[in-house]
Amino acid sequence: MDSVRDYLMDIERCIEIGFRGFLVWDEGVLSLLNSMKDNGDFPREVIFKVSIFAGHANPAGVKLVESLGADTCNPVADLTLPMLAAIRSVVNVPLDIHIQLWASMGGYNRIYETPEIARVASPCYFKMESGTGMAMYMPWSTSEEGLAELGREKIRSIKNIIELIGETHPELKVSNQGPEDLRVPLPG
């Protein structure tokens, strides 16, 4: 329970400085957090995103976390289109789907699948975690220019995705910048 207590204390500190969205790794913790929100311990606009590390890979698991108050869920990374469609058929929360993944986590690129993923899994957000490993994101392991190039690479990939979806499924809509369900820090 020490780690749960520490996590709750971190959330309280982050809320004080303006954060309104939090990553959750465990169903029990998710249930506790939503009980606290219902009790008024957290602002109503706080959202909880279930992490990929919770390991949900089927409709029953994602439906469970939705019933426990998840505002969004990141299912495991390598689900097929039929698997994603099956999850979408039973849940309403947005899905956060990895499109590019670090080499240290399996390293793959699903950019060319994004039109079909969007078609079967929307509403969804695409996650871009490209690179050779998580270490390349650490400030002590790369230069500012290296981080800037990584940012430019992600932007190029996002532009490619938007173009692909527009060409393949023009009826699908890409979120405007700053959609309502996105939680960003508020001024403190």
C-alpha cells in the first residue's frame, strides 16, 4: 500500500499545480481514484487513463476498466484490427493506440494501418513512441538537437497519418487541436 499512498500523494500535488489527467496501471487503484473523485477529493474534470502496462487485450478487460471509471484506455500494443473492433463494439471510452513503439518494447510501425485502425476503433488517439529505446528520451543521453529532431520526426509521422486517413477514409474526422476530452495542465 505504500506505493498506492505515494501515488495518491503525487496526484494531489499534481492537481495543485494544474494537472487534470493521470495514467493508472491497476484496476483497484482506478476504482479507488474514482471513488475519491465521487467523494469530492479530486476535481470532477480529472480524467484517468489506463496504461498499456495494465495489459488489457480483449473486450472484457477494457469493459471492466470502463465500468471502474476509466476515461480512456490504452490496450496492449499489438492487437489486430478484429481485436480492436471487438473492443470498440462494447466500450464507449476513447482508445489510445500505439502506432510507433520503441525498439525496447517490440519496436514496430503501424502508420500504414492507421486508416483502418481509425475506422474500426474510433474514437481513438494514436500514440507515437518511435526510437531505439526509452533511454533516447532522457536528457542525459541525448542533446537538445537530438530531442528536437525526435519531435520533428513525430510531427512528420503525424502529418503522414492525417494524409493517409484523409485519402483512404475522407469521412473520418481528425480531432481539432485541443479536443474537449484532452486534459492539459491549468495555470496554478
